Amino acid sequence: MNHGAIDDISQISFIREAALALLCPKPPRRDLFSDGVLFLRHDVTFHRELHRRGGEPLPIELWVETIRGRTFTLQSRARCDGHAVFSGKSVLAVRQRGRRDAKSGARPMTEAERSYLERFTVPQLRLSR
């Protein structure tokens, strides 16, 4: 019995939703990730049990750790009442039109995509404060 605890799969879904919110700005831009992204890997560390919050949103910190030719790595951390409840590292690739598998589905990043992601690296985030 979980007494309102949120399971691991839901916590990974929170990370995916936060990543997609970062990668799909409003208003949409045609030059960014137009064919979507592939989630290649999630490594998640669970620090404490997370319980349902009665509709209250769970803040998730998200930043870009590395940017490579076809892939990039996002770091994430969720806090509740001042304590980290989970943290993660996700590797994503820019999807190539018509391809869905990780091996052949990634394409090189465009300069616009690379520039967009660079805004969310730790050094850039420190400068923007």
C-alpha cells in the first residue's frame, strides 16, 4: 500500500514533461526540434518518498549539462518542502524526420538548436540572474 506515494514511473514522467516544456517554447519556433526529440536514457536518483500534493505543482529545476553533435544531456532536480525528492540525468537526441529508433533516428543539431540549449547551461544561467 503506497498511502499516496507517487511511484517511480510518474517521477520519470515529471522529468520528461519538464524537458518537453523547456524544448517547446511558447510561442512555438519552427527552427527548434521540429521533428521532436528522442529520450535515450534516464538515470534517476530517488532521495525521499514523494507524496501527492493535492494538485499543487511540483517545481523541477532543469538545466543543460552537455551539448554534443546529435545529443544533449539535461540535469534535473525536484524539491518538496526544501528537500530534494529526486534528481536525474537524461540524454536526449534530436529526432530525424521519419525515424523513431535511437540508433538511426538522431540527426545533427542545427545552430539554432545548439544556441537555444546553450541558454540553459549552468554558466549562462548564472549570468542571467
